[in-house]
Amino acid sequence: MKLFGYYRSSTSYRLRIALNLKRLDYEYVPVNLVTSEQKGEAYTARNPFGSVPLLEADGRDRAQSMAQLEWLDEAYPERPLLPADIEQRFTARELAYAIATETHAPNNLQVLKYLKEQFGASQDQIDTWYRHWLTRTFTPIEARLAQLGTGNFLFDRPGLFEVVLLPQVYNARRFALDVSAMPHIARIEAACLALPEFQRAHPDNQPDNPEFSGPEKD
């Protein structure tokens, strides 16, 4: 498998976590979003969406992270991301898709660029926009987690929800959103970040991070 992604892309981060949780080997191929490499002809010939991540697996190029995650769970059923119980599967999807559709979509890099280039939004205005959409979804998610009485994870171990949540919490901290006011989300974040699968997937530990100094950089 090859995973084409960008170290700070939340969707690429999702796939890195999922592949690690499922203990699947993959080669990481950086795609520079800052220089719009994902919009080049060579890349869009493989992924017409011009987005990351792109997952090359089983002789096919696969786009769109949520579809990739569902495919991984079906193609590699060991260490599933979704629980066996139908109601638990619904709950995991309910929360994960809320983040993917209601938070990630309006805060996508291309949306932020459009706000700046077409409407002249300042960085402060963009930051305010970003925090608004994070809060709009994180608030009901925190309430749902409280209703469910969750512990360190949504269920007994990390799965689809945590895979999608952690990259957005990373973004929340980048954009100075106070996550400490959301104790269930903060607790799940801390529990996940203590696990090696999440540590290896973290943007700080990717070879295309300019501040990375691991062995792959040498």
C-alpha cells in the first residue's frame, strides 16, 4: 500500500491512524499542499478530486478518506474500526460523520484559501471562522459523549470515531480553541495520544513536516 498525503492534512492523519490501528504496512508518499502539488496533472490523473489522501491499494487508486476507512474495514476485517453491534456502529458513524461533514468540510484548506483570495478575509477572520465550525460540532459531540457516559474511548478501544476525532482536536489546538472546556473530548484525546499507533500517525512525526528530525529525514 502507498498513502499519498500531507503531514498536517486531517484526512491524511485519519488514514495514518487507521492503518496503524489495523497494523497494515504502507509507504508514505508526501504531497505538498502548500505548492498545490495535489492539483497538478500527474496527480489529478490518478485522483480527479485533487485531494489527499490517495490510497494506492490492491491495484486501484482510492480517494475520499471516509470511503477509504470503510473500505479498509471491509477489506481487512481484523482489528475492526467499527464494532459488531449495529447500534454501536451507528453511534460511531453518527459522531465521525458529524466531524467529517459539518466541521471538516467548511474548514478545508481550499475553503480557507477561497475566503482569503476571493473575499479578502484576514487571518484573524479565518481563525474565527475555523473556531466557529469546530465549536458548532464539538459542542453536540461533547453532549452526546456525556449522554453515553464514555470513558477513555467511545467504546472499549479506539475505532472510527477516534480516528476522525483526533485530527480535528489537533486542528482545534492549532487554532487556539480551548478543548479543556470539553472534558470528554479532552480525555479521549489524552488516552489516544498515549498509544503508539496515534503517536506514529501524529503530524509532528511525519517526514514531510519541516520540523521533523527523525531517521527518515536523513
